[in-house]
Amino acid sequence: MKKYRGWIFIICIFVLLTAGALVTGVLKVKAYTVAVNREKTDLLNRRMGETMELLELLTRDERIRSADISYQDKARILTDINRDKGYMMIRILDSDMNVYREDTGLASDLSSRDYLQTLYATGEPQVTDAFLAGADGVTINYTVAVAIKEGEEVTGAIFAAIYGDEIAGDLLGDGSANVLIGSEFQYMSGVSADRFGMPAAQILEEEGKTTVPVENILLDFYDRKDGSFWSIGKGKICCYAYAPVENTNGAF
């Protein structure tokens, strides 16, 4: 009997050590996941914040505000500035939401764009979800727009378009897969082209069982809360962490 008691004791010690190592491993993976999430979220926060600061500065530029300088010349000034900044474009709009280029002058009427309607109605800076634009119709970009004001009246706007590839580059990480989710809980970046725009709920459900119900995760997205969870499925166990990106409607 003493012999069996010895074996039982050894087995118990082994189980406790294994369980302890497993718990430690789980905690380390979660801590790493949360840290990477924070690092990438902070990177996107800085990018969006710096873009807004630049646009706010430009709205106070005397050349941009001058009534003696044509919108085409103002567009030329912004294009010259952008050569050093590297955005997809920086453009100016008049009080009717017409956008101007340095080569053609009046380019198009953007008054149908929801984010510009909101900008002109509220005067508050706007950041769009990712959308397809450019001459090829397949270039992904994000647009940040800031109002030009006279007192409380919005008399125009300046926007900067950020290449989608730059945001995707910010999401790259060793040993981690990072994605950006939009205001309608759709995948915007960090996913393959065939998954662009897909609902996050659909992809989460495809991942298998999650330790937090998918509807609770989506509710956190809606409430712009941080969180984390595990998924078990397709022969793998994964840890996820998410947090809102400041100055946007996005979650990461």
C-alpha cells in the first residue's frame, strides 16, 4: 500500500506541475497578445492623430484661408506639401463640397459622401472606414477630413487619403496576426483580399468555439471596450485581444 501511495504522490506532483506550467503558459500567451494589440493600436492612434494635427494646422494656414488665392492654387500648395508627407493625396474642398486638383481645378462634387455631410453639419473631424478608390477602383484607402471654419460656420474642408497598404504595414507583426475592424464590424485590413468587408461575426464563428460569446465580443466593439478571448477550432487554439482605435470608428 505504501508503494502505491508513493506513486499516487508522484502522480499528483506531476499533475500539479503540469497544471502550473499550463496556467503559466496561458497567462504568458494572453499577456503577449494584449501587449501586441496595445502596440499596434497605439501605432494606429499616432498615425491618425498626426494626420489630424497636420490637417488642423493646414486649415489655419493663411494661404489656405485667403480669398485672394484660387482653389486650384490652394490645391497646388497642398500637393507640394504632400510630396514630403507621402499621403495618397491631400485635397481641399469649397463650401459646396467641391474638391479641387492642382492640374484641373474643379475635380468633382463630393456632397453625396456621408462623412463630408457629417463634417459640414457638425464641424467635427471625420475618419472613414476603408473603401476602394483610385483610378483603378481597387486601391484601398482611409480618409481623414477636417473642417475649415469662419467662426462657427464650416466654409470648406481639407482631407488626406491614407494608403490601405500603409495601414496593413502597421498591422504586421512577428508571431501574430492583426486585423482592423470597421464601424459596421467588417474586416478592413490585415486580411486577404477575399475577406475584405466580410462581417467579423462570420469569421469569428468560422474560427470555432470562443471562450466569450460572439455577440458579447461584438457588443464590446459597439461600446468601444477592450477585451480578449480564446478560440478553439480547426485543430488550433488561439488567443485574441482587441481595443478601440482613437479618432476612428474602428476596433483592432
